Amino acid sequence: MTMQQLREIGRAFIRRPAGIVGLIMLLVVVLVAIAAPWLAPYHPKDKIDVSPGDLLTPPDSEHLLGRDDAGRDVLSQLIYGARVSLTVGFVASFMSMVIGTTIGLVAGYRGGRIDSLSMRLVDFLLVIPDLPLMLVIISMWGRGLWKIILVIGLLGWTVTARLVRSQVLSIKERCYILRARVIGASHYRIAARHILPQVMPLVIAEAVLAVSGAIIAESSLSFLGLGDPTLVSWGMMLNFAFERAISRRAWWFLLPPGFAIVWVSVGLILIGSTLEEIVNPSLKTHHLFDPRRMMARIAGRVPKEPAPDHTALVETERAE
Amino acid sequence: MQQSNYLIRKVLFGLVTLAVVVGFNFALFRILPGDPVKAIARSPRLTQEMREKLRVEFGLDKPVFLDLERLKTGDVIGAFDTQFTAYINALLHGNLGISFRSRRAVSEILAERVWRTVVLVAAGETLSLVLGITLGLVAAWRRGTRADMGILLYALFSWGLPTFFLGIILLILAQGLLPVGGMVTPGLKPEDGWVYWTDVGKHLILPTLTMAIIYTSSYILIMRSSVMGVLSEDYILTAKAKGMSTFRILRSEALKNAMLPMVTIAALNLAYTVGGAIQVETVFSWPGVGRLMYEAVMTRDYPVLQGTFLLLAVAVIVANLTADILYSVLDPRVKAG
């Protein structure tokens, strides 16, 4: 990926409202996670004095989102929970990205037995139900943040591997790869310098989408009671809320963590799908849609391009 | 010839997948710490003699995979008298162990519960397929319009929505209107006939809806892109030029050609759907195998956990194999794989 490419992607990105909205949604959560110690009114691990009357109290001026079933401030847990979700999401997705890109690159470039073997592995992992497998592994292995990240990261690379492989298969037939080969470039050099930069934009778009998948996977595991017991994550808050607060109609404990998960994952999906749209343009039109109406819509949205100035073109030709 | 080759390859791959899952299931519960049988057999509160007896009873005195000592002496059959073969043997006899909690055979518990999950997953998949195909078709046909944008936004949003959280929201919203927990109102029995089954149907509404809202999105996106592919083909233009109505083109050409990939996608989606079933069953106390898995996690009931995982994995693998075979029958072009 050259600087030129990056700049182009960036320019296309800021022209799309969906991408901007997604970026803002994600940035809010990132800032909250970084500034958690200053933003949160209480620390989730502080020793607190509670009387039975303090449990599951509704929001008031002291506790803006009320208290949970242990008398702790819900807002503070929500703020610290952003750290868990983002850590799991980004680290696990990065792991999947590295593994998936490597396997996809090697499989697509080398072909042959390595290719068919790794694609069978992908097929295998695609058929195994993810969540039950994660449940079994974590409950046998023990609960912990790094175990959750490892399990999600090691199971989530299949889509990336397939994507990269199919791209590599078409790229490696192009003339410039053949030329590089003739000049005597090594396989490693061709893969790393000529093919990888071509697939990187797609891989990154896919990785952004995978972050939201990992965040949702972590929250599901935590909701099912397998979150890291030393940390408060949004999924675990929902687990406690569902077990103990739903009959008390404690919406202040139940809804915020859920909407936080939706907020960050929708933000990531908006970013990821906008990126995908930019780097993977399959702008096919079809024959059933009234083209005049389509043109009218497009014309209404996009400002008219100025008519090409032929004199300028002639001038530059002369200058050369 | 090629057709049968394709089928043989698919069946072989299915069998290998099954073998790996069984091997994994066996290995996981022996490698990872926390196997309670081992813990009991090692307990210092027992006498040495008692421990030895327990080890023999659980088969822990045997080697794990292969008895190399006996293999060296030429006793090939005896070499396979191991923990692994004992496990396979038990599995082939439908013996999945005894639940720690209820002291009942795991296979018995599973048999009792599995149809409830089948009903839930079938209802959820059917509804989301119908919705997904319709909405995807509309979105592709009206590409770029407000309808398309609306459908896409819905797909994006539901993609970012955890299944269990949607379940909780629906549960709160429907409180008082619909039954929110369990499979049937306590007291009713299957002998009550019609009353019983309508009651089960009512209990099924919320779990099915939750699954459908989540799993429709992937069908929409795939249907949309595959219909768009079909609609850009020249024969659609030909049909249009011949004066075929849009509705007929959509129904007879676009739908027919875009439906084929849905068979494979629906089967592959099953791997996610069973994960969704665990969450939905947990939220709505639906007494199927998903809820069972959650309870097994909570109570560290490892034999049940292991048995449930094996059942779910085998079900998904077999469903995918069936879909592959069905696909090759429906679409004769699939030969080389």
C-alpha cells in the first residue's frame, strides 16, 4: 500500500457519510476507554460500603446510571468495560488478520498441496460451530482475558485466508509478477513486495469488520458466564443483569451495556463496509432498474463535473 | 464419473471432519486441566488401593492412544486396548458418559432435549430464509433507492447486534403479551393435544423472532449480491426486450438462478445458528440442548458439555454434507468441485 493509495482511500472515505459516522462512533468509545480513570466517577475495584437499600437503585445525581446488584456504580463499569471490549476486539482481530493473510498468501502463491491442505483446514473450521467450541475450550481451559483473545483470534482467520487466497490467485497471473520473476526476484520478495501491498486494503477492511465480530463473540462468552472474572466487561454486566436484575426491571443495569456493544460494533461495521466499498468496487449495473431515474438521483447528489477544458490539454501537450 | 468423484470426495471430507472432531473432543478433555475423573482418581483422601481401583474402573491405567510396549512384542490387537479405543467403543454404543449433576446418561438427556432445539432452529432458519430471500431480492431490484438503503441499514444494524441482547430486549418488550420463558405453560401435557401445541407455538414466537431478526441479515446480503449478478446478465436484457414483465423476470429468472447458492449458505449458516440457539435458549429458558450447554458450563458438568458439543458439531457437519450432495444434484455444473 503506497502513500498515494492511502491518500486516495482517505479522500474517498471522507466523502462517504456512513464511514464518517462509523469513525466518530468508534472514536467516542476509544476516547472513553483511554480516559476511563478520569471519566469514571468510581473505580470498579474500589471497596465500597453498601447497605441492602443500595442494591439496584435507579439512577440519581450521584449514580447517573444507578447501581448494580452489588451496589456498584453502573456508569463506571460501563466506562471501564470499553477497555475490555476494545482490547479483545483489536488484538483478536489482529491475530486473525496476520494468520489469515499469511495462510492465504502462501496457499494462493504456492498452490498445489499446501493450497489444498490449507483450504481443507478452512473448510473444516467453517463447519465447526464457533460458539459451542469456544464454550468448551474456555470452560475446560479456565477463564481469562488472554485465553478468550487467543480462542477468538485462532478461530477467526478463515474468512481472511479465503479472501487473500482468491486475490492472490488473480494477482499472480499478472504481467508484472511474471516480469519480476524473470528479473530474478525471489518468491519471498514477490509475495511481500508485489502481492501483499495489493491485497492489504481488502485485508484491512475485513479486519475492521472482524473487530466487531470479536467484540460480539467476547460479549456472548461473557454473557454465558465465561468472561474473565477479574475484569468487568459489557457482556459480563449483561450476565449479572440478566440473572438478577431483569425481574426487578432494572433497565439502567440491563440496557446500557447492551447498547454499548451495539454502538461500537455498528460503528466498526460502518467503517469496515465503507472501506470495503472503496477498495473493492464492483459497480455493476443491472437491466431491471430504470436508468433514467438512477441518473437523476446520481445527478441530484453529485455536483456536476466541470466540462473538460480541451485548451488546457492541448497546452500541456505542447509543453511536453 | 466426475459427478461421483465429487460426491466421494465430499463424503470423505465429511468423514475426516467427523473423525477430527471426535479426536479433538477426546483429546481436549484429557489434555486440559480440570478433568474431574482424573481429579477424583488422584484424590489424596483415598487409599492407594482405592485410587488404583478407580483408575482401573475409569480405564485410566491404560495408555492414552497406543500401547507401544505391546506393539513391540507383536501384540497388534492388544496395542489398541487404550483409552482412546475405549472412548470410541463407548461412543459407537451411544454411551456419552454420565452427567455429574443429574447422574443420568448424557445420551438420554440429549435425546430428550434435541428435538426442542431442532424445532427452534428449523423455525428460525425458515423464517430468516424467507425474509432474507424476499428482502434481498427487493434490495437488488431497487438498488440505490430508499428501500435498498433501508434494507441494507437493517442488515448492518442486526449484524452488530448480539443475539442474546436482542432476545433480552424482545423479552422486556413482550412481557405480559407473550410467554417469555420455557416451552410450555406448566401443567399442560402433550396429551392435551391442540391446547398443548398452540401453547408451545406461542412460547416459540419470541425465540424464533430473535433468531430470524439476527440471521436474516446474512441471507439478505448474499441474496442481494447474487441477484445483482444475475440481473446484470445479458439474458435479463433479452427477456426485458421481449416484453416480459419485471415481476415475471424477477420470479422466473432472477429468483431461480440466485436461489442455488442459498442451499450452501443456509447449511454453512447452521454453524452460526447453533451458537445463536445457545444464546436464545438461555435467554428464553427454552429447554433444548443450547440451554443444556449453558447449564453444563455453569455447573461444570463436563460429560454433558462434551456430549452436547459433539452432538452440535456432528449435526452441522452432516447438514453441510447433505447440502453439498443436494447442491451437486440441483446444479449439474458442480463436478470438479
